[in-house]
Amino acid sequence: MNMSAARERLVVIGGDAAGMSAASQARRLKGPDELEIVAFERGRFTSYSACGIPYWVGGDVGERDELIARTPEEHRARDIDLRMRTEATEIDVERRRVRARDLDSGAESWTSYDKLVIATGARPVRPDLPGVDAPGVHGVQTLGDGQALIDTLARTRGRRAVVVGAGYIGVEMAEALIHRGYEVTVVNRGSEPMSTLDPDMGRLVHEAMEGLGITMVNDAAVTKILTGEDGRVRAVATEDAEYPADVVVLGIGVRPETELARAAGLPVGRHGGLLTDLGMRVRGHEDIWAGGDCVEVLDLVSGQERHIALGTHANKHGQVIGANVGGGYATFPGVVGTAVSKVCDLEIARTGLREKDAHRVGLRFVSVTIESTSRAGYYPGASPMTVKMLAERRTGRLLGVQIVGREGAGKRVDIAAVALTAGMTVEQMTALDLGYAPPFSPVWDPVLVAARKAAKAVTA
């Protein structure tokens, strides 16, 4: 007598990029008769672009739903049992089950699993400061956060905004608020904005932001958020000054959301993210996978684990997990740390290691900086661009690139990202056959100009 194999159950915790990519890919490989998929999402939205929230707030994206790639109904139509407003509260690894609570009714129940995917994302850093929970103080991690901020901006009579933090989110939110006609002050603990850059490159961002009318306050830690008689925010205070504010946006960064996994005894790295193998399987656990902002990934340049919260990685993780859960095979080898952003017309990009990263892992290196233009100097619209490049001494291995410039600057970092992934030397980079025409580049592309200078420096 033929006996069909018992249907397995996949449980997914987290309904955004990594979780639902994993569920969707697993569904492509295995039908409902082979694999049951249950997904828990504590929010009201799935599969959306958190990276697009600043551009929605600033008005570049007209409607919230433009940021949603797939709705809960679309997932359910593919035989994924997606349970919204349902928060996973416990993972019982030994008995292979997950406890979840319906946030509307309060009802709790256990769901058993054969395979488990943890995609709990990251949580925004919210400092423990007096007044941080006052009306008018906002984070911007979720679509709900974005909607709450937009609602506040619509109600607020004053036009003064303070952004706390000058990383990617802080800089992008400063731009969004400028677009909305606000007077913007950015309060930053670091010596320059964009700590993902070396300070000399961050200085270029600082100067450009001030040129756009943004007030930059560096080397300043917020001590409290002051409120008025109505309880709403009225100012942000540091040790030295107060900065009037009708609205405050927190852009201090995120940390991996791994409390649930920690409580279950799953392995967590020094940055707080879950540790996985190349197939995104949680180390030491055959039937548990993790991906997205809650994991640490291998830095291919330094050889160490790091935490990077980016939707590009989360989607790739989900594809890898779904392939492996569904009976296929895929790996995620690691990252080189590429990121790009902008503030108004200033483009900011980086990949690989900063100087302090290279020092930390014990590398001997040279760094060079060059000034060039986005197009041939004689072609209309050519704009200045600064490229900084790090290379290992003697070997000439490329270690990192940072670029600050106007239109046409940011995406040039992709040349360096490919070179880093391939393990190229700066000498090898000088021979790259890149596209050239005066409207697109000088005869020597700025990245290759930097590579030529670095190639000379590593042997000096």
C-alpha cells in the first residue's frame, strides 16, 4: 500500500522581508499538500519597504500603500496561513512549538512546528530619557510609525523639528522634514554625521547639510526632552543648550530583536544578532532558520561577524531560507557592507572597511582621497565628487571605498562592491573595462583614479 508522506508544518515568526520571502519561496517549491505554512506578524502590514518611509514622509512617495509589496490577502491566496496582529511570545525548542498571543483579543495558543523561521527584525534604539515618550516624539521603524509622524506633522502648527542621530535614518529624515518646510536641527553624538564614513568624509556631509539650511550639532548627547504645559514636546536639551522643537524624530539606529530567541537558548553573537551557518540555519539547530535584521552576517572583507539592517540582505536571506526549507539548496556567503543614501542632492555611499575597522582587525593599510567629476569636465552638468579608498599594504587588496558627491556619485560604489567581493587588488581595478562616454564619466572613472593612486601608495 502506498503511503503519502505526512505534511510538514513551517512556522514563520515575522511577516516582513525575510519572513515572507522565506514563506513564499518555500511555497513555490512545495505545495499545500506537502507543506503547511503558518506565519505570525504582530503589526498591521506585511512585506513593506521600511527604507521608503523617509521618502513617504517627505512627499516623494505619495501613498503608504506604494511601499507595500504584498498584502496579507495576497499571501493568504498562496496558501500561507498569515495571522496578523499576532505576537510570538515563546519558542519551546525542546517540544518544537511556538506560543503566540492575539493582540486584539488577548487569546494565547501554542502552534507546533517541524521547521521554524525566525525573522523578528530589529528594534529602534529608544534612549531612556525624560520626556522621550511625550506626544510629538517619533521613531520611524514601521509603516505605523511613519503614519503617526505624518499625522503629527499635519496637526502641528509650529515648523521646528529636531532629529536625534545623524546616521542613515537621521540624515534621510532631516531631508524629509526640509521638504515639508521645517526648520531642522540634527543633534549628533559623533564628531561628524554618518558614522559609517570616516570623519573626513563625514565632514563633507556636514558642510553640505548646513548648505541646505540644516543646523548640525555634533559632539552633543541629548540629556532630556522638554515638554510644555500641554505635555507635548517643546525642546530637546543637551548639557550645553536647548533646541526648540515642535516635533522630534529619533534616528539613533536599531538593534537586533532577539529577546525571544535568547530566551529559547538560541546562539547570539557579540552584536546581539542570531548566529547562522551559510544556509541561514541557526547554529546547532537542524530545523530552525533565521534571517533579516535579527541575524549577524559574515563580513567578507574583515572575516568577522557584523550586524547590518538592510532590506536587500533580508530579502536574500529569505530566498535562501525558503529554498532550503523547501528541499532545495542555497547559501548566503556574506556581505561587504555596501550602503548608499542621500540628503537632498548630495549622494553618500560606502562599502568595505573604514579606517577604524581596518585598525580593529589588525590590517596595515593605506588610504587615499581624490577629487574628480561625475562626467567629463567639459560636459554640461558635471559635478564634483570625492572618493576615498583603503587598500592593504604590500598586497594591494582593496579594503574599502567611500564616495560623497552630487548626481552620479552614489551608485559608483557598486564598482567597488564587486571588486571587494571578488577580492581584487587596486592594481587589478585600474584595468577594469568600465563604460565611458562624456555624459557619464571622465576618461578615467573617479573610482579608477582612486585605484591608481592607491596602487602607487601600497608599494611606496
